[in-house]
Amino acid sequence: MQFLVYILVYPFLWLISILPFRLLYLVSDFLYVLLYYIIGYRRKVVTGNLELVFPEKPKAEIAYIRKKFYKHLCDMFLEMTKTMTISSASLKKRFKVLNPEELKRLESLNKSVLLMYGHYASWEWSLELQNHSQLQGYAVYKKLANPYFDKLVRNIRSKFDTALISTKEIIAIIKQNEIENKKSITAFLSDQSPRLRKDVYWSEFMGVKVPCFTGAERLAKKLDLTIAYLKVTKVKRGFYEAEIITLAEKPKAYKDYELTDLFLREVEKQIHKAPEYYFWTHKRWKHHGKLKE
């Protein structure tokens, strides 16, 4: 059944990926009408998230942000599909790294780098970053249930010299690389909502107490890795800029969870500036109110 789904869906995705960008965004406009007005995909979740973190905003402004978000969501989905066939030259034109010299400086420290991301703007097209680095690129991801689509996603990433690794693989791979003195740059999407455990770290995110992933910070401290934040902004439709912000070159000098909080503050600043580009369909605040003091 999984293979049947793959062979039925793959040609459709491929056809979308070869569309010129003007036609691609016409499809995105149609998809927006379908998702927002007809299907109403996760509208309750999006509205609830926006109202929770922006209690001061009137309903009209919430609705305005919500509509802009859905337009961006559709663009982003089709841009992810476009990655199947996009050329390196086109990707470089549409995803500009503003300070590649900072990446070069971090490489000169002869240490591996952990790069923290938020679900903001475009994280898929950050593949372009690999063209500015001599380090082996990895991206931590959650394995897809369908093995055929999982392989497809891995193949797309490898086309740009970035390897996808699961959360179960990351520690062993980086440890082995350090033993062999192979330096790497590893991307972590670190603003998801983790499972609730007794030892989970809670912090404020957008004014709300939430449990937080601390894996990137703990790994950086354990192996003495540089930790940085990739600030991605949307310039206009189909065009993005990225800035590397170094959080710590010596992570062991920071108190526990301090680096995680620094990361959250960076994501918050971007959300406050342009909230429509955050991933509001994700249930980031689903554990709100469950913290036991």
C-alpha cells in the first residue's frame, strides 16, 4: 500500500516541481483558497495559537495574520516540492546567505557546529548553506512513516551534499566524527514540543510556559561544539535571506538551559516582527497549563 501511494503521488509532485515559478505560485494561490476557505485545514489550531500568544491583538488583526500565514504555508509547501528539481544556481539566487564569512570564521575554530533553527520562513531552502561551507552537512529529522517518501527526501538532501540523520543516530554519528577529527555542521529544528517527562525543561516562549527540547545544547556542551542560530527571513515571495548568529563558541561556560533560552529569544524576535511566517499549524503550545509548580 505504501508503495502504491508513492507511485501515485510521486509523478504529481514531480510535475509540480518542474513548473516555472510564476505557474508554481498560481498553483499556490489555488491551494490557499482550497485549504483556507474550503477545507479549513487546522484553522482552529492556528487561531488558538495566535490568540494565545497575542492576547492583546483584536480579532481582525488575528484574522489578517492568519490569512497571510496560510498564503505563506502554501508557498512553502510548493517550494519544498520545487526542491526536487531546482538547480543550485536558482537556489543560490533565491536563498541568500548574508554573512558567509561568519561561517568561515567558525570553521577556522576547528570545531563542529550545531546550527539551531526555528520553524520560521524557509528551513528547507537552507540547503544553500552547504555551498558556503567545507564542513560535512547534516540535518536532524524525524523519519517518515512511508519508506519510499523517506528515501526521496534523503535523496533530495544528498543532492545538495547534506545528509539527513534521525534523532537516534545523531549522537553516535557526531561522536564518531569527533574521534576521526571530521568536523561537521548539523542543523536542529529546535522549537518543537517534546514529550512530557518529569525532567523536561520548561521555559517561556511567546509569553507562555512550554516544555522545550534541549538536545542541541546538551550535545554542544558534552562534545564542546560551537552553537549558532540561523536567522532566516522572507524578503518577498520566493526569496529568502539567512544570517548566522553565533550563540556560543564555548558552550560549557553557560549555565544549564541558558543557550536554549537564547535560541528561543531569537525565534521570538522574528515572530514579533513578522508573525505570518511562523509555522502556526504546529501544536507548539499543546502542553500549555500542564506545568506543575
